[in-house]
Amino acid sequence: MTEAATRSAGRREAAPIEGDDRARSAVDRWFALYPALALAALLPVGAVTPLFPVEVGVATFALGTLVVGMAHGAVDHLVPLRAATDVSLRRSIGVVSVAYAVLGGAVVAAFFLAPVGAFVGFIALTWLHWGQGDVAALVVAGVDHLPTAAERWLSLVVRGGLPMGVPLLAHPGEYRLVAEWIVGLFVVDASAAAAAVDPVFVPATRLAVGAFMIGATALSVGLGYRRVRAGASRRGWLRDAGEVAALWAWFLLAAPVFAIGVYFALWHALRHVGRLVLVDDRASAALGDGDLLGSLSRFGRDAAPLTLGGFLVVGAVGLSVPAGVAAAGDLLGVSLVAIAAMTLPHVVVVAWLDRKQGVWRPGVGG
């Protein structure tokens, strides 16, 4: 029997976040709760990273990307097969491959044509995607204080905005340096690259982003508390508020490149890996039976070919940029451009999975 046929047995068309209770509980514990506690434990380390050279952050980002960051999207070609009843392996691979080629190519072209606009677009897209991932993780955790689509979208804005917006408020110098590195790959004149990113880092922009994030956080936490007063689980709300507080502290204290490197690997990527485990019957069953290593090894096998492909994309971008790659900052910039190219199609695949599982239609899928 093919994997597609096996997946179709007993499957509803609007499938929920999958896995039996044991598997879901294990995914929440190993891929979300424990990593969140680890990030909180690292706060004292993060607090001293602004004293370190930025190259320490670059190395951390590279290590996190190598270990798990690149792999978390490398099973996208199997997502339609495993999350739907009527998708063959050939169709799953074909559609996702075309999406990656077309959308990824468009992103790289945008960086060549309008590097500052492409950089801002990448920040906005990452804001959306990282919030998207956290809302799905909250659904896996079974929280019930976000019963409407509007409340989940507000949570997305807060969760995705913390890694993207708070460093702009707290550490604008290093944030700007990264922007100049990226833009400088396509604008060879360093002074022109610096001038091009000026509007993003003026005090008015930073203060507006900071005020928006504070207001959105207060509103989200406050609405959640009202749900608790009306009968929702206090434990789920406290979990949500505690994670938001930990992320606020992390991105206020830690140097941006270091902070993003740790967050990408330890928080965002792991949560998505856990979600993918739940749509793979064999990996989910193994995890439900307590076989964490068996579940991870199956995911690693599936992700290995396209993880390598992701690093080949980084190399291709590095060979094509006008300014070349001569320093650690250039390497980080090239990596981020390549990640941007892979993020857009990845977001499309995840959005399809969200729709299939009813993440934004509470009561249908979650």
C-alpha cells in the first residue's frame, strides 16, 4: 500500500492538527515546552552577548542553521502527501518544487532589483511566518483562550513581531549593520548601502514599532485573561503569557544576530519539526510510543536531501551577488538572502497546511 493510500484511511477532508493524545503531548513537550524553558534558562547568557563581537552571533546563527534551521523546511515536498487524502507523491513533489523555483527565484530577483524593499519585505514575511508557527504550536498544546480567528491573528502579530520588532527597538546598531550587509551585497558602494537603509532606522520608525508591539502584547494578554475569567484554562493562558514574556526578555537583552540564531534553531524550527512529525503516521506513532530518537531519525532521513539542497542555494546566491563574499558579514547576508528565497514558498506550504488543519477556523480543525 502506498503512503498516500495509508494516509487516506479514515481521514477527514478538514483534518485537525494530527496525532493521538500521546503523540501531541510528546510533541508539545519535546518540541515546544522544553525548548522554551531552555531559552529562558539562557537569558543570563543572552544578556552579556551585546559585549561580544558580532562574529560570535554570526557563528551561532550558522551553527543553528546547520543543525536544525535549514532542515525544518526540507520536508515541504511531502507535506501535501501526508496532510491530504487525494495527493500523490508525484503531485506533492511536483507542485512544491514548482512553488520553490518560481517564488524563490522571484525573491532573489527582488533583491537584485530593489534590495532595500526586498529586505523590508523579508522582515515582514518572517514576522508573519514565525507568528504563524507559534499559533500552530499553541493549537497543538491545546490552549483554549484563543477561540476566535481574530484572537489567533493577534497572537500571530505578537509572536512574530517579537523577534523582528523588539531588536529594532533595543539594538538598532547591530540590526542596521545586518541590513547594510544584506543591501551591500547588491549595492557595491558602502556609503550608498548605508544611506539606503536610513529610513528603516530613524527614531520615529523604531518608536512606532516599539509602541505597536507593546500595545499588541497588552491587548493579546488582556483578551486572553478575559477568556480565563469566562472559563478558559488558566494554565494555557499562563503558558502563552510566560512564553511571550520570555521572548520579550530574550530579544531585549540578547544581541540580535545571536538572539535570532538561537531562536531560529531552538524555538521556531523545532516547533515546526514537531508539527511535521504529527502528519507523518510512522513518526507520530513512534513518538507516541516514547521513541523520540526513532521519530527524529525518520524526519532526518526525509529532510536530508533538501537540507543539502538548501546549502547549495546559499552557495549559488554567494556566487551571484555583485559584491562577492569576503567577510563573515557577507556570509551572513548571503545566508539570509538564500533563506528569504526559501521562506516565501515555505510560507505558502505552511499556509496550505494551516488551512487543511483549520488553524484559523477554530472549531473546525484545531
